[in-house]
Amino acid sequence: AQSVTQLGSHVSVSEGALVLLRCNYSSSVPPYLFWYVQYPNQGLQLLLKYTTGATLVKGINGFEAEFKKSETSFHLTKPSAHMSDAAEYFCAVSETGFQKLVFGTGTRLLVSP
Amino acid sequence: NAGVTQTPKFRILKIGQSMTLQCAQDMNHNYMYWYRQDPGMGLKLIYYSVGAGITDKGEVPNGYNVSRSTTEDFPLRLELAAPSQTSVYFCASKHTQRGANNSPLHFGNGTRLTVT
């Protein structure tokens, strides 16, 4: 069965610092992997996705993630945090042939001036 | 485009009351989903539908019912509300062709439900 683990329910960074949000997945077949962002009182929006091909995926707002099969990881990074990045981030996994997305428990990113 | 529209935005129910959460999408998506979001728990799938007339249970279907009579609408029904159903409910949709599972979900803005 597919599952996702997000390490750290809260991550705090200073503005301009590196953002690193961790995601590890479990899947019996090659997975599709997604990162979503949720701003207060809104639904989730897609940041980026990995399907096949290049393992470094670039998304919106300067975020990127690298698929590492050997580590079963899909960590999200951004070189320089901005105040507007403060939000909750969800990693999700979907297996080929299945139409259901399984979400992690989320990581709230706090950005201080 | 309106995308995925959920109504109402907020609702307070008494224990034992019933209600229907509405969800409509105007993107002609074939797949639709209902999730609930609880603090620290992420999103849990309640029900989903792969097309009009076809629905299936997700991880946490107990206490809920759905129907899909049209492509556009996917209402979620709570028959006997319980405090455990206090949550934020999200509807989502996506378009998927056979064998392709990498389409992103499009989410509504949620319905915040409190049962007291």
C-alpha cells in the first residue's frame, strides 16, 4: 500500500534562508509524487509533480523537488524563503493505475522577518 | 472559469441533523473526490467517483453518502451528524485518461463544518 511520511509538522525559517521540507514515500510500484500548498482558508494548489523522466522537478514560486528512488524521498526545497511562502505544504503519492492520491500529514512553514 | 465550487463555506449542525455539502465543477472532469482535513492528520479520502453513476469508498466513508448523477456535481450527504464529523471538507476533481494517473487535483475552497 502506498503511504507518505512528512517529517516535522512545523518548520521555521528566516526570510532569505533555505527552505527544506522532507517527504518520504512507500510504494510497491513506481510512484507519481506531488507537492501541494495550502494558504489559510483555501483549498490545496499544485506546486509541482514528478511522473517519469528527470528526477529534479521545478515548480511554481521557485520551489523544486528531487526524486531519489534509493532513498524513497521527494524533498521540497527553495533557496531563499519569502514571507509569502508561509503556508502548509502537503506531499502526496499516487500509484500507476490507481486514481487515488494519498496525502501526508502536512508541514506548516513559518517564515520570520 | 469557476473551477471547483463548494457550498456552503461554513455550517454548524446539531448532533443527529442531516445536511448535504454541495460540490460542482465546470471543467468537464471525469474524476471527483471528497476529502476531510483534520489538524495534524492531513487529508483523508471519504468517497470518490470516476464518472457519472459510479462511486466508490475511500479510507473513511462511514457516516457519509454520495451520488454522481451528472459529470458536474458530486454532493456529499451526512445523514446523522456526529461530533466526530467536525472537520473541513474539500471537494476535488481531475481529468484522467485510461492508464494516466499523473493529472493534478483541482480543489475547492472547502466547507468548514462544526457538529455540536
